[in-house]
Amino acid sequence: MVLPWLKTGVAFIVRRLSASLGRELARSRAQRRAVEGEATSTTDGIAGALDDTINILMGRSETPSWWNGVVASVRQRQIAAPQEFQNPSIQNWLDDEKVRAELRGLIANKIATPGDHSLEEVSYGVLFEKYQSLAGERGTNASGKIDLIVAVTHARLKSDMSSSPATSALSVQLQATTEKLMNARTAPSVPQDPHRTSVIRTADPIPIAQLTKVAESLLHAGRPPSVALLFPEASSKARAALETATERRRTISRERGPAEGRITTTVDALIKSAEVKHLIIGEPGCGKTYTLWRTAKRILDAGDVIPMYLPATRLSTWTDLVQIITAAEPDISASSLFTDPRVCICIDGWSEFATGENMHERQKTLNALHGTRVIATAKFADAGDAAFDIWKLDLLPPDTVTEVVTKAHPGEPLPARSVLELLRLPLLLSLSVLTEMRASAIGDLVPTFVGA
């Protein structure tokens, strides 16, 4: 009675071990071929899946049985061959050998190293430039098309991987494919900032005159409106008094720990910091926007670094930020600009950028700006801002407030110290001076500002 049961059990175990051993041998052979650079059927599968996706979108092929399921998996129902993919100029772009190679690289990277976006910006930059030259439209208009092609092809390959044991070593092969693709690029490297920790591959350096022109355009377009515009009848004396505060360079501080204590520096000094990502936080009305804009202007005037001032409040995606650049200078390569070691990206309103369901766009932005110097402002920092050194924008120094109030109201006694302390908030100081308010105590401020 026992022997038949034992015989059946042993046979079952042997079959399972044989199947497992077969898969391991197949995986080992695929790994060896990948390391040696030998072409395999999985590599052909990437190109084949990409060709299928593009041909279906272009209307060159019939919709296969797997299409609807894959499309549904990426939540892109109702996309069967959109009219825009059948546009001859779009097809010309997609038929380009370099475009196919970059799309393949994006797909390979997505499967080989999920969550690693460090290589994407280079590929997107090449695809944008090709789109502009071959399709005759702004390069960033290709973003949605690229995302769709990559998502559908990636979903199909994942489905193939889960259903076919022969593809169990696909991730290794894809990793090798990605590395070979990236190493095959012949674009020269620009001189590296010694403070940077990453190697940046880019196209020919953008002429300094063109970078400066873009920076000037961005500063002009992004100049924050002055609160003085709300008070056209304010005296010239009051306006001149406020200039005392605006001319002073603001300081920022951070706690480094019990041993090191509190560190204070200026925003301008962050340009030469060993760290390349900085976030300056502060309450509303403390002057974050003005401080960043004025700092960017001083940096540009100095000529050592080219600041790109990007107001990000109410923007939702990384593409929105890129379009600020291309709107200022359509002929410039945004990917080359964002990876240029001479450039510092100044983002105002980081905590109000890409909120809610678009929160993932912040990480996408940080990945795209990996190794690039960034100075951003925000109302607060959250858990996703670990890439930044966090600084607090200091309030105005007491002596600056005293000087402004004295100039605005010469010959009059100063308000109480408690009032002067409140006026260290730049917005309150501006309103106090421009309205020629007389406040001798904290209580005088409340009805003045609430009733205004």
C-alpha cells in the first residue's frame, strides 16, 4: 500500500526538480550570452514588441488578439490607432533608426531597473530633438506619444515574461542591452563641476550667449509683482524706505546637530556649496519668491553661473517645467540645458508644484535633474524632499526693520519691540510702511490688516 504512494510522490518531486533545473540552466545560458554581448531571442523580442506597437498605432498592422488586454493594463482604453500616429510627419519620426533605438532603450531600462529614471532624461532629450527636426513641431509635444509607446510595449513584454519560462533571464539581458545602448552614444561630455557626483552625457555645450539670453528671458517673465502696486498712492518716502530692506541679502539657516549647532549663510552662497540640491522653506509672506528671484538676478549679473528661474506654483508635471524653457527659446535643447554644469535651476513654489495625484512628477523632476544644481523654495518640506538640504529663510534682521521704520516715519518714536518683531515678516513690514500705519502695540496691527 505504501509503495505505490511513495513511487508516485518520488516521481512528482523528480518532475518538479527537473523543471526547476531546466529553468535555471536556461537562465544561466541567457546570463552568459548577455554578458558576452551575444544576441538572444529576448533581445529580438524587445525590438519585435516595439515594432508591433508602432505599426498598430500607425495603422500599418491589424489589431492582434493581445492588444486590447495590454492596452487595458496601462489604462489607455480606446486608443486603437489614434489619428495623430497616422500623420506622415509623425511616422517619419517613428521610422527613424535613432528614434527606435532610444525607445528601445527606454523600454529596456524600464524592465531591467524598475524605478530607476536616471537614464531617461538623455533618451527623452534625443527623442525631443528628433521630433522637432523630423516632425516639425516643438520637441516636448512628443512626450505623450513616447509615454504611450513605452507603456504599451512594456506591458506586453511583462505579460510575455510572466507566461514564458524561457524569458526568465530577460531582465539580465535587458540590463546588458541598456548598458550597451548608453555606452554606444558618441556625444562628447562637457566639463564637469567638481562638486557634482554624477557623470552627465550631453550634446555639444550650449553657447554661453544663448544660455544667458534664456536666463534673462525667464527672469523678465517670472519677475514677481510688487505689493507696492496695490498702493499707488504710497509716498515716495515710503517706497524708498522699503528699498533698504530689498537691497539686503537674505540669510538662511539650518540645524546641523548638537555638536555643530546652527549654520547660517546667504542664498547666494549655495551656488558654491558642495551639495547641489537645496530647498528653502518659510511661512507665507516671508519673501521666498522675491529672495529667489533677486538671488538669481545677482548670480546672472556676476556671470559665473547661469540661473534658470522657473515659477512652478500651480504647474502639474515635469513637462510643464520643460515647456517654460522651450517657450522662452524654442531652438534650445532643454535636455542639454538641464544637464549643463554652468546652469543652476531655481524653482519657486516647490511645495505647490505637482500636488495631489501628480505628486509622482516631483520625483520624476528630481530624477531628470540628477546631478544638476537646484535651489528651490517651498512653504514646507515633506518626506519626499530627502534629496534636498533643507534651509529656513530667516526673517529680516531687527536692525533692518528699525532702519526701514525710521526712514518711513522720520522723527517719530519707534513702535514697541513686540511690534518690531512682527514687522520682521517682510509682508507685514511692506503693508505697514506703504499704508503709513502707526502701530505702537501688537493690538494695533490686527484691526489694521483684518479690516483692510
